[in-house]
Amino acid sequence: MPSSKASKSETVKAVDTKTVGRLYFLNLAAGHILTSNPDGSDLKTIVHEGRKLPDGIVVDVAGGYIYWTNMGNPKANDGTIDRADLDGTNVKNIVPPGATWTPKQLQLDAKNGKLYWSDREGMRVMRSNLDGSKIEALVDTSQGDARPGPDATKWCVGIALDVEGGKVYWTQKGPDNAGRGRIFRANLAIPRGQTPASRKDVELLYDNLPEPIDLDLDLGNRMMYWTDRGDPPRGNTVNRALMDTTPGTRKEPEIVFNHMMEGIGLSLDLTNRRMFLTDLGGSVYSANLDGSNTKNLLFAQGNLSGIAYVEFSAGS
């Protein structure tokens, strides 16, 4: 029989590893950050001054910060990235106007202390340090077009990371309802002797999509998920597809969720095999990764954009 000391140690360890989930999401029109339990209860607005059309959000639990993008005026070079404490206080601008054009979905590489985002009218995939320093473009899709880019096929919108695999994934949405959306990937490091505009390692994974927006990855199963606007039946959906298939053998993406009202935000909870979604119609949804057990958690919350699911240690 284990000693009482051992039993107590095991009990403490079990309690320490218990986590609780939380949702953070953005009201684009009002400029608010909201948070709730994963079932939609305990809804709070914690940031009231998210200015200039907030779109992408990530939460660094260990670091104690929320980060979000502000699109600003798409015709002006005034997009920004801000951060706040986890309770929404101490809002600070870290990427100032003029450094990125229209920042969209945002991702966190906590291991290496980096933020990654897609710059829509800027036609770039970008990153910086967590304090906003060392801003750089990794991919430039402009092909010489002046910014703001007039060609929506070159607009970068969603972004996802495979840090251990050394890859960045992103969506290019294309014109509204045109079926010209695409998903790409490239190495996190620009090949030696190449530039963001000339790099040769960019892979086209999927094309002829309605309007792919936000992106997330199930790395354990090598599966990518994304929201897609555009017209039904393929648009206003959540899709999934394999990350590593070769040209000529790729199957059509699988639709796992539909009937969204201009779907935008997507965040996967891989531990519990579920996803959380937002749309411009003002709803927050959840579903299993295969699309079963769908729930409308919240509705009529304004024009919702990015969403992040995070876990905290119980009692923290």
C-alpha cells in the first residue's frame, strides 16, 4: 500500500494538472474583446477600446498577455497590434501604424517568443517579437503591386504555425464569392539568398476555394481546418483537409460545419477534440472536430471576428 505521503503527493499532482478552458473573441464593429466559459456562460467584455476593427486574437497564458490585431482603414497604412493583461487592463500598442497594413489572423509562437500574422492589403505574411520589435516580412505575395494591393487573390488572411515542423501556413481569400481562394505553406526560415518576394519554397496546397479565412492545425493528425466565407454550399462553412498530400492525389476538402453567417474565427481544442467558431452574424459556435454535436453558444453579439480557446490551471 502506498504511504500517506505518496498518496498526498499524487493527489496534489492531479489537482495541479487540472485545467479550465476559456474563450476570448472579438467584436469587430464595437472594438471589444469578450471572454466566456466554453459553454458561453460568464460572458464579459474586458476590453472596450480595441480600436480600428480588431480581427485576430491570441492569448499567452504563461506570459500573461492577450494580443490582437487591428485592421484599421484598408486604404491607409494604419493597421496595428495591441496587447493587454489577461483581465483586459494595461492596453498597450506594440506594432504601431505604418508597420503593417491590414493585419488579420494572429498566431503565437511562445517557444521562440514570436507573433505571426497575415497582412491582407499589405500582401504579406509577417512576424515580430512579442514586444513588437524586429518586425519582418516572411512572404511577399504582391508580385510588384503597390500597397494597398488591389488584387484580392494576393490578399493574405488566415495563418497557422507548425513550429516543430518549421512551416507557416496561410490563406489567400480571393475576390468575394469567386472560388479563387487558396492555401499555401512555406518554411519559417527564408531560404538563404532569397527574399520574401523571391523565395522558391512556397507550396500551393489547395486552390479553387470560395473564400478561405481563418486557419488552424491538428498537427497530431496532420489535418488543417479553416473557415470559408463565399456562397453556399461550399461557402460559409468550416472545412478540413490533409496537410501533406501531394499534387494529383489531393481529395476535395471535407465540409464539417455549414450554415454560418459570414464565418470568420476558428480555434481548435485538440484535447477535447472540438472547435470554436465565430461569424459576422454575431454567433459563437462549438462542434466536435468531425462536425457532430454542434451548438450555438452565443448569438446577436455583434460582428464577431477572431476567437481563441485557451486553458488555465484550475485555481489560477
